[in-house]
Amino acid sequence: MASITACLPPPLLVQGRQKQSLFRTRPKLPFSPLNEKQNCLAIVAKASGESSESSTSLTVFKSVQNVWDSSEDRLGLIGLGFAGIVALWASVNLITAIDKLPIIPNALELIGILFSTWFVYRYLLFKPDREELFQIINKSVSDILGQ
């Protein structure tokens, strides 16, 4: 849930019906945090309903919770999570070491550009190929989740 808080200075506060315009010049007020807090109106606007981000994060959380609850080997899951963190750390260090070599980063960048171009041409450019990509992704997800 998002919220926004605004604190309006005293001349912009609407108190009853005023005959003066809100666009008049403001008198110079001495800067004092205490006076400012006493002479301001706090407006809080909160979003209602569920956004797509919160619903997707809840579904991911629920699926992880279901896997944790249905698992008989929780020690194995903890070990798998630890191994994943170690693998991520090792791969970051490996990429950093490779990036320090003189010519390899340029070659890897060229390979990445060529592969990205091929991927766009193969899977994203035409509608039947996009549908094939969605089928591959859905099949992989269902295989991973065991559905």
C-alpha cells in the first residue's frame, strides 16, 4: 500500500470561505521547524485495492510457502538455498575477474550483441515464433513446479 503525505504552508490552507485569492503573494515567514509543524495540514492519500505487483509477490510467496510446507527434507532445501547463494557469489567474482582481462570483455560484448540479435530474430520478430516461445516458457515453468 502506497501513501503520500503533503504538508501545505499556512497561506495555502483553506479555512472556511475566504474572499482572497489563493494566488496572492505569501508573506515572508521566519524559518522555524516548530512553527512550521504547528501551522501545517497533513494530507495522507492511500492507494486502495491490490496492485499487480503485490498480487504477483503474494503468489510467489505463497508458492514458496507451499513448497516449504510440503517438503519432507527441509535441511536439503536449506542446503540448496545456501548452495544457490554461494553459486551466485562465485559467478559474480568470476565475471569480475574476466572483466579485468584486456580483450575478453570486448569479445563477450560482441557475442552478447550477436546472440541478442539472433534471439530477437528467432523468437520475437514474428507472431508464430512468439507463441512458440510462450509455449516453451510455460512448459519449462510447469516442469520446474511439477505440474
